[in-house]
Amino acid sequence: MIRVCKNNKKKYKSLGLSVHPDNWDFQTNRPKPKCPNRELILKTILEKEAEGNNLCIPLCALEGDGVERLLKTIDECLGAKNERAKILLPAADGAAIAWIYEHARVQGSRIKAEEMEITASFDSLNWERFKAKNIKYKLAGSKK
């Protein structure tokens, strides 16, 4: 879990990972050196922290600090091209299905035999991330 605090409100977001308390350093909020899969866990935590930091834009109303970054971020978000795809993947691949639901806008889904068909729109960054992940999938209507 990662906790995001804004305006004294807390939101928790699952990282899709679990660490036994014996392998967790509660002082540093990081896995202990002897934790199995420590590198993967650290990488995932750092990625999520970076995503959160990119969403936070400090502004100063008195001096105008941060306004350029804010405007650039708005332009990037508004101008982002979305990729719409109909994806077929094994219905048993819960991690991949959860990843799609977390990182894309899902318009619909249904189970066909032992496959899950998901129709979703991805921003260009998450579409590239999805394609780079080691997920067995095919696009509906294609012979990949």
C-alpha cells in the first residue's frame, strides 16, 4: 500500500505486492535487505512515488513559482492521445486485469471461454507500459 495525503485527507493505493512484516523495516518504510524480491518491491515503490510526485505541483501565488510547470502539465494532459484497444487475456491473470483497471479507462469487459475481453482507453504512456509488460495478451480482431 502507498498512502497519499492531500488537504489532510488520506488515500491508500495498492501496489499489488505483499511483504511479510518480518521483512519490512517500519522505520524506513522499505523492505529489509534480506527481503525476497527486494529489488522488485523497491522499484515498484519508487515508480509509484515518482507518479505521485509528478502529480504534485507546488505553486506560489505571491511570486508565481510553479505556474510554468502547471501550464505544461495541463497541456500534456489535455493533449494526451488515448489508445483504445480490445484486449484478450487469460481470465485467470488477475494481476494483468487489475493493472488494466488501475491504469486505463475500462469501457467494458466480458469473459469468453477462458479469456477475458477488456475494452479500454489508455493514455499513450500507460499504453506503452502495458505493451512493455510481460503480459500474454492479444488484441481482439488481430492474429498476434
